Amino acid sequence: MTDSVIGEPGVGYQVTIERTFSAPRELVFDAFTKAEHLARWWGPHQFDAPLCEVDARPGGAIRIDMRGPEPYGTCALSGEYIELDRPASFSMVLRAMPVPDGSWGMEHVSSFRLEDAPGGGTRMHMTTVVKQVSEAMSQAITGMKEGWSQSFEKLEAMLAETA
């Protein structure tokens, strides 16, 4: 498992996470591109996703309402898939926290590469790069690595139940 963070909170901040899942690449790919799977694992511990809508094709929309315990409430994430090459790779842009001027509190691009792991399973390599962040959200992005890590723990449990 290799995780890293590059840069200071702001545009260009980058999180890289590698994980190995005990599931075939096709299932791991589907976990990111099918709403019924995303809804089961998206978000850190104690968060759920009461709404997931996915159009898994280049340019296709993705919408996830991520709901946390108080005081977090619900955060609507929206974006689109940039590229999909089943089961090897995909990328997507996600935006959250709309600002009154029409911009976003946060926008990031996440790229995923999926490879067969030695001994079985799937090796995932993810890189997320912040493309836009408001001043109010700049410190919040320091929690991205932990948020993704917790989400991937939930993904691992979901894959074990599904495989």
C-alpha cells in the first residue's frame, strides 16, 4: 500500500493511493461505474450515499449525494467521466460545494489504473489532482487522503460481499 500527498492545500494538490483488492478487475471497475455499487461504499466511514446516478461513458454524468453525520449534512457531488477503458482504467472529474459566483468550492480530477495483482485480485492506482478550490475549502482538502482511504476500506468490504 502506497499513499502520498504532493503540494500545499490549493490548486495542484495531489493525492495518490494504491490498494490491492481481492476481486477481479471487472468487478472493481464496475464498483466505480455502476450506481448500485457506488451507493454501497462511497464516502468515509459514517457517511452514506442516498443518491447515486451514473452514466458510465466518456462525457457521461455522475452524481453522488454523500451524507454524513451531524454537523456534515449532505454534500452533492457532480461531474462526468472523462475516459473509460474497461477494465483497465478510467478517469472522472468531480465538483462539490457550489459558490454563489457560479464556481465550485472544489473540483478535482481522479484517474484510476487497474491491473491484475500478483497472486490474484486487482491492484488499483489512483491519483486525484485538485483543479479548483475556494479559499473556504482549501483546508478541507487536506482530508482527501483520509476520506479516500476510508472509502476504499468500505469498497474492500463491499467487494468481499459481492465477489
